[in-house]
Amino acid sequence: MNAPSKRQLNIGAFLMRHGHHVAAWRHPDTDLEGNVFQVFKRQVLAAEKACLDAVFFADSVALTNGVPALEPLTLLSALAAVTEHIGLIGTATTTYNEPYHVARKFASLDAISQGRAGWNLVTSDNAIEAQNFGREQHVGHAERYARAREFYDVVTGLWNGWDDDAAVNDKAHGQLYRPGSVRRLDHHGEHFSVAGPLNVARSAQGHPVVVQAGSSEAGRTLAAATADVVFTAHPALPSAQAFYRDIKQRVAAIGRDPDALKIMPGLFAVVGQSEAEAQDKFAVLQELVQPEVGLALLGRMIGNFDLSGHDIDGPLPELPLTNDGQRSRQQLLTNLAQGENLTIRQLYQRIAGGRGHFTVIGTKQTVADQMQQWFEEEAADGFNFMAPQLPGGLDDFLQGVVPELQRRGLFRTAYAGSTLRGHLGLPKPGRAHA
């Protein structure tokens, strides 16, 4: 597996406050007292030193699992000031936001970072968010995706309302912009009415990269039509390959270039000097999982269901199709439980780290082997790395796995461009609205 590849991997780092394992905050090496921004600053600078494409921050507009989190756009704007190359991707839900706000904020981040911003477009899968926005019930699955598609159209329409060369800055003739280079949107749809134009100009990469994370039928349709990057969860190679083929075919069918969309599954990896050391590191985290926390995590991820009334050492009960949560993740977890005859306890222990994503526990060579296989056998264009805990879990990956991939010719050793689109090998978008 050591032959160099013509193509190279795209790699991002998906960062959470303590790490991705649900018990990461209890790990002996986790800093609970330090300034949150300084913690993230250190991790992002380390990721930039390793030449990663981007860092990625999720979001929830409710307190989830009792863990506080910073608002991503504010955090990424601060990180833009202390970094030079790495991409900055943040999540903003289309369910409990307005498109003009999202367009303006991400365009501002793109300007501040000189073309390094990315928007992770999601529909909220956490039902408790509804009560923070005057709703007793969460928005249903079909409506969330219909709203998301129109939301995307409005946001990109606002971004594309500016020409790249709009500014002329002609003091002598009193002209800031070339006539006709800044246009109203005048959108009137089912969910939104937005006049425009946006009051932020285009950036060095045109506009922010759009990331989409849904894998249900509705999510796949949305991703094929809108996304530059798809962040997806697959625990095994065959399902990842099937998803990869399906998305690329959908993209081609609507006239887009399949290479203009990057598929980057999540990767949860615990890295050790030996296989035994890696397993020991993972065991430390697994032993810290509190049953009530594991059960709550599983209930939310399988569709916002309360599982507390069921025997945790019994089988997963039959659940109705979720209307509040992620249908793709519900199917994934149900298949996992049924396929391996897992109890509720065994299932929440299984997802306590990777939450249903591809999981590898081993040496740097083992992890690199798996990444290379997925890459070369058309299951992934790259990965969004999910560190088990911070800082050690990310350091193990950056200092061990990344150099191994570089040695194999599978990953860059220096940045060749200055924008996130450049890192990902994506074309600069042209204007869509005349």
C-alpha cells in the first residue's frame, strides 16, 4: 500500500470542546479550566502546521449533553486572525436561521480570512432546539429539507449578486462600483422573501464552500444539487462505497462535474505506538462512559427518542421512522444493532466515540492503511478527522498518521494555494444571477 497516488487526500479536523468521545471531558488529560478559545487556537495552529485543509465546527442552538459550546462564526472569526492558510468551516442550521443573516455572516468570515470560509448547511436534528424559537414542536423532516433547499438558493443568490470585479474605487469620478455589478435578488418563495442585495462583497474564492451533512434520500438530493463537500457517516467500506457511487452519479445526472463535489466521511481514530497501546487508550475512555449519558446520546442520535424506559441490556426496541431527527443515522444505528445483535448498552458503547462514523483503533500505519484503502477504492475523497479527546487524540493523528500519509505521497507537505477552494481542488463559482 506504499505506492504514491496521483490524487491526494483532503483532510479536515472536526473539533469539539473536549473531543468526540462522549466521556472525553472525564479523561485525566482533559483541561476543563483553560480558556476555551486558547484550547481551540492551539489545536487549529497544530492542524495548520500539518497542512490540513480545514477545521470544522458543529453547532447546536440548544444545550446538548450538558456541554457548553461557543457560537461557531464568532469562534472562527477569531481563529481567522491567528491563522494564514487553513480553511474555517462552521455549521449554521437552515431550520432556525434566516438566509440573509447566514449569507452576511459567512461572507464576512470569508472576507476576514481572505477566502477560507465554509458553511456546513444542516437541518436541525435536535428536537429540543424548537423550544428556543417559540415552537412547541420541531419542524418535520420533509419541511426541514424543503426549507433548506430554498434557504440555499437565497444564500447563494445573495453571494452571487456581486461580480468579482465590482469595486472600481474611482475617487475622481465618484464611483465605488461598476454599474450593474451589484444586483438585487428579489426572491419570493414558499418560505422566504428576500430583496437583497447583500451588503458584503465576494471574496478571493468567490463565496464560501458549502458543506452538506445529510445522507437520507432528501439529504442526498440536496447534497447533489448544492454541496461542494459532503460530510457523511459510514462505519464500513461497502456502505461508504455505495454512498460514494450514488452521490457521484446524482451529481453527474444533473450536469455537475462529479469531481467538483468532495465526499469526506467522518473518521474516529485512536492512535498508539502499538495496537495494544491504542486499545488501552480507547479502553480508558470507554470505562468513563456513564450509562445515563450513553443512553441519552443514543436516544438523540437515533431520532430523538426517550429510551430510558427500556432494559439497557436488552435489544433495541422497534422505533417509528423519526420525523424530528436524522433518518439516515437512525437507519445506520438500527442496522448496526440488528446486524450484530447488540443490546442498547452495547450500541451506545459502540457509538460513544465515533457516533456511527468510521472507527479505527491502531498504529499510525494501521490508520493510514485504512484511509488509503477507502480513498483508492472509491469510498472517500478524504476524511473529517474526529479526535477522541483533546489535545492528545489530535496530536497523535497530526504527528503520526499525517506524516505517514505524506510519506506515501497521499497528502500535501505544504499548502499550494491560499483559499479553502484551492486546498480542496474546487473551482471558483461564477455568478449565478444576472
